[in-house]
Amino acid sequence: MTSAAGAEAGVMRLMAACLAWLCLAAPGRAEPAAPIAHWTFEDAGAKARDAVGPHHGTVRGAVPCAGRVGRALLFDRGRGDHVVIPFHPDFEIPSFSVAAWVRLTKPPTFSGILGTRFNGNFTFDMKVNTDKVHGDVGDGKRWIETAVNFYKDDVGRTGQGGNLDLERWYLVTFVVDDARKEFRLYLDGDRKKTIPYAGTPKLMQAGQEMHIGHSSGDEYMDGAIDEVRIWNQSLGDDDVAALARGAERDQPAPPAVVRPTAAMQFFEIEGRRAFLILPPTPAAGRPIPWVGYMPCLLDQKLPGDGEDWMFARFLAAGIAVAGIDAGDTHGNPRSRELFSRLHEELTTRRGLAPKVCLLARSRGGLFAYNWASEHPHLVAGIAGIYPVCDLRSYPGLERACRDYSLSAADLEAQLDRHNPVARLEPLAKAGVPLFAIHGDIDALVPLDANSAALKRRYEELGGRMQLVVPAGQGHNFWEGFFRCPELVEFVIEAATRGR
């Protein structure tokens, strides 16, 4: 080979090496490498499993809720909720990218998204404040920069700066590029700020813990976090934009929930047990439609195996199921207040839709119709399985009055405030659809005094009610009551229309 040819070959090798470096370091690679850690929060348990590696975490207090994709975790600052992830050598890196979907539920005051400043300081954190998204980056011994921020005026191409709205999902991405010596900050895939630096950053070092939902000290999150990912390289502009566009993960459909009542998540509201069953694949970024089950008597297995067939179909349609054990109190005012507290919890903190479709079994009708008549604007529909609609029919005023802290005579005088069949006008005016299946030989909760009377009165008021009457059936466990296609169709249509 001539010297000229050798020199030319050397130049070509140098150009190829430079091109390879540029493809690695420059913002805008078309296909970023897979993350080294990815917490999806689909577990709905005490573990936050890493979907791509061994970096599993422990959930401390945070609860499952509707996510940007599938499920997320909901964090309460007042309770110090967070996720703990132990140190791993994979995280002792100078160039890295961290991305997380965040939905604030309260005005932020240094609301932590992620931090590694535990059992040691001077590494990394990211958080949200009133007017900015804020970060700190260090080298493990000292801070390199404590104002890795973009502010409300850093609006980029989208017009959205660092003052994040409540109850909206945002993708927050921090890129630490040690080759270029710059921090790049993004919101929803749009670069908001580039900050140069000197030094060698470190995401984490031996002995530390990583926390999600907590950045440092009392900097806990009030809100939901989903799809937290870490890369051991600096992502480019096109990479981050692709993350924002590609919120739906390419994953196989989850298996059907065969026994939904075995998948209940339990929690407490004002000292009463409540449950929630989330669908496997809720619609991304949208409130989850839901069914409120009544009566919820958990010690009596209500709901129980008998409801699994229905619940499985609701879940498959993307509909959650929830309830609160207010006691066997025949729909008294306190039980209605408790359901209001449940509704508030689920709709303001856990991502469920404002309107609920109520499902009343037997004496749950007293609970459902009374609550609905007081909150018609929050009701998508009411379905009943031989529902009690009149206190006089069941359990009778002499028995029910004790739950209402009234005498039988006083309860009778106040039936317009407590008796479902007398309280239908608000529902009719709001156009709330009703459905019931009720046997024609029901001796405990007679058809004519309950569902049939309700239908007659509701239609007089201009309301719409569908009533299915199976012949020869009473107040029993006949499979047709709990595997009723018409009921399932009604609930799915009402719940999904009402969100």
C-alpha cells in the first residue's frame, strides 16, 4: 500500500470513529438503548419490581392508582410515602438519563420524584416546586450544581414551562451528558433547558439508597408517579421525544382476572375497610370508569365468589370495582357519608372517573338509591339484583329505625329523606338510567313493593328503567342473577359513558 493510500485509510478510520462517537453522544439518536432499570408499578403489592433488571424496590406506604400506562403509585407527602431501591453498581455512573411520568395532586413544595441522597449525600435528585422543575447533581463528595432547573418561563416549543398543573400527567426527563458536560432538561419530550457544568457527576454511590417519590429530607411527593426509567447513557432530543410519544408500552395483553374478588386491594377510610379492584389495562391517561358495589360487608363475603363472573367482565372492559364496608345499616346517613369519602378518595387521588355506576345487591338498594338521590350528578347508572327499594318492605320501620337513630314514628315521618322509592325525582331529572333483575316469587324483598314499584314511580317522573323478571325465582343464589348478560351490558355502557 502506498503512503498516500495508507494515509487515506487512516483518515477514513478516524472519520468512522468520529462518526460513531457522534452517533453515541449527540442528541437525536433514532434508537436509544434499553434502560437499565424500569419500574412500571404494575405489581399492586409491597414490591416495585424492575421490569428489565435486578433493581427491585420496596413500596413504603404508596398505593396503586390509575397510571399514565396501566397502574401507577400514588404518594402522600403527609404520610412520607416512597419506594426504596438499594444501591447497585449499575447506578454508579457519570452519564445517565432519568425519566418519570408525574401527576401532581396538590400544589408542589419540593415534591420529590427521585433521589439518591440517602445514607450519603452529593449525588442526584429531581423534584417539582411551585414555579420550576428542580434538580441537584453532585460527584459524591460535593455538589456540581444545585440549580439544575427549568422555570415557568422556560417554555421551549410547547409553551409549557416549569409551573406544572395539577391532575395532569407530565413526562419529566433529566439527562446528564458527561461527554458534552451538559445537563439537559425536558418536559413531555421538549427540551426546556441546557446547563453546562464542570466535574464528574455520579448518579449513586455504594451505601446509598434510591428513593422514588422522595428526593431528600421532607421532600415527598403529593401525587402519582408512573413508568420510572434510568439509562446508563445520555439520551438525545429525538430519544426523549419518542418517550413522550410512546407512552403505551409494547407488551402482551395481561391474562384475564378469573377471580376478581381474590385480587381486592384493601385500605381504610375513617376507620372503615374499603376495597378496590383495578382493571389489568386501564386506558392510558384517562380516568378509570368504575362500579360502586353495595352492600360491602367484607366479613360476610360481600362481594364474594358469586360476583366474580360479573366483575371479571367489568375488569375486561377497563372498569374498576370498589366499595366501603359501612356496616349493615340499611343505607343510613352515616353509610352514605362514608361512600362519599370513598368517592372522594378514588376520584381525587386514585384516578377514577367522577361518575360511578352503582351495583346494588338486595339491601344494598337502600344504600345505593339514597346516596344516588343526594348526588345525581355523580351517578352514571344504577343496576340492582333484587334490590330493596322501600324501607317499609324490608327490613321494616321498626327494625330500620335503630340504624337511623330515630323512632319508628319519626322515621316514617321522614321517609321522603330516607326511602328510595320516595327520592327518585333528582335521578329522573338528571337522566340517570336504572336497571334491575328481580324474581317474581321473591318473598323476602317482594317484586311489586320494590323494583316494580320503583319502575312505576320512575317512569311517572320521566325516568328510564329496564326491569328483568325471571319467572319462578325468589331471593336466592340462582346463577342467572349473577350471570345476567343484560346487567353486564347495562353496567359497561353506563360506566364507560359516564366517565
